[in-house]
Amino acid sequence: MTEVRPLVVATDETVLEEILRVAAVAGCEPECAPDLAAARARWARAPLVVLDQAAVRAGPDLPRRGGVVLICKGAPEGDAWRHAYNSGADRIIALPDEESALAEAFADVLDGPAERAGRLIGVIGGSGGAGASVLAGAIALAADEDPGGALLIDCDPLGGGVDLLLGLEKTEGRRWPEVQLTGRVSLPALLGDLPQHRHDGGGLPVLSCGRDGPGPSAEALSAVLAAGRRAGRTVVCDLPRGFGEEEAVVVADADLVVLAVPVEARACMAAKQVMRRLTAYTDRIGIVACGRSPVGFTPQETAALLGPPLLAFMPPERGLAVAVENGEFRLKNRGPLAKTAEAVLAAARCEGGVAPR
């Protein structure tokens, strides 16, 4: 969160209460001044100034600056536009009808400008038992070492919860049943409520499905994805094979969709069915071939059969199944899982993700 807080200058107590309520919903704690005279010392340095009409009427005039919002009760009338001009306001927001616009303004301050927009990576299994959730967790952990950090999102309400994979099932924090959001989301406020998987580089925030209750709605998922990318994080989504309208928002917007496919002919046939659905939304798809074939089927043959480029071959990793079962998920340095995660991230960092098929 930025150290310099928004400034609210409101003389009308009713309007002040409404502004502060909206700020609280956005996870923001602004500084307050009763009038413009008291606001003078903080006027220039505040990232956002929110004024009410009563404060503007009382003056005094302060230097013009950007990032000023004028609040009016109900639809703006003639004098509201005059007050907006006199105060140098960029826009007028009418409460309560336009409170979502005010929440977005507060959220913009909280998120802060990222050096670059974050990337979105979807991971989906081409067949049952492909290890897509494990791969998604590995990619998120590897990405969390980057300066922007990462966010792991569980999109499969029938998967038992990705928090189990990371040993977070007893860690307090919100899961999707408690995070049904719409509109603009303040990422710092959301992250403060999520469980985190601690690792040497810090803590990976995880938004998991619960053991019961619904998964994400399309609106909530879109809001969280947008917040993560605005903040410069790499957002990794663990997708169900039978994805619907909700998960399609990830597939359509992803920089890269990773299809994890066991090196087996039958698994390839199942993956072809998943591919048909994916290609209705995106051509930014790459293959990770997993395991070993009992009959000599190669990773290259796997990718060739499906069409998209082969991003990596991930052979079995010794001790991984036991570690996952014990809630001790870690990336072994230079192990197959870690190397695969790095290969996926390298493909996602390319301009436009992977080349279209």
C-alpha cells in the first residue's frame, strides 16, 4: 500500500460518512480534513483528493492539481459543475448511485502503478491424473520469486482445494465461498485476507476453493484477475478440465494456457477433447508432457499429435507424491518440476506468449 494516503475534505457529515464507508469497502484508510484551510499542508502530496460541495463553497482557493474528485449528493446540477470547475476537479461522482466509481478511485491509489502489467497463466490437465494442480502450484512458486510476485487461484470447486496441495488447509484466511466479488477489487485488501504459502522468497498468496460451497463466479474471477495483473503479479490459475463460463474468462484472457498431458496415447486422445474446447477461446496454448511412456511414446510425439508447441517434458520426480501427501510441497532446486515451471514462465514472458498454432 502507498505510504501517502488519499485526502478527504468534507464539511457535510452525511457525505463524509458515505465517503468513508466506500473507502472502507475498498480497503482504504484516507486522511480527513474538515475544510480546505485545514487541508492546505496535505493538498499537493495526496495521491487523490476527494471533496464535497460544502467544502468547496467555504473555500479558500488552493492551487490547481490533478487527481481531484468532487462528491455531490444525488445527480449533479448546475452549481455542481461550477464547483467542479472552481476546485479544479477532474470529475464529479454522485453518491450513492456512483459509489462504485469512488471505490475504483480509492482502489487505484491502493494498487499503485506497477512497472508492467502482470501475466496470466492458466494450467489445465489434458486427462485425469495429469498433475495440473501440482504444476500450477510449481509455476506460481517459481513466479513468486520475481519482483512482482505471484498469486495462485484455484478455479476447480470439485478439486478438493489447492490449499491442501500446499499444506494450507488449516491456515486461516478466505476461500472462494467467502470471496464473491464484483466490480473493482483492491488487491492489497484482498491479499491481506488470503492464506499464504511460506517459502524462502517470501509468501505466495493462495485463493483456494473450499471443501464445500461454490467456486468463483465469472464476475468475481474477472475482478481478481484484473486486480492481480494491475498490480504486476503473475496470476496462475488451476483450471478444471470441464471448464465452464466462469473459467472461460481465464482461458480467453490468458497470456498462456498450459495443457499438461501424460505421455500416453490414451491421455492424448482425452487431451484432444480438452483442446477442442480451449481453441474456441484462445490459440495461446503450450504443451507440458508428463511422466514416461511404457511403450516408448515420446514427448515430441505427444505435442505433435495435439498441435501446440512443446514447452517442456516433466519426467517423474522422486519423492514428490509423498511430499504432496504430507503437505510439504516444495520446489527442488533443478528438479524436473522446478525446471518445467521455469520453462513455462520463460514462454509466458515472450511477447504474446507462445506462437499461435
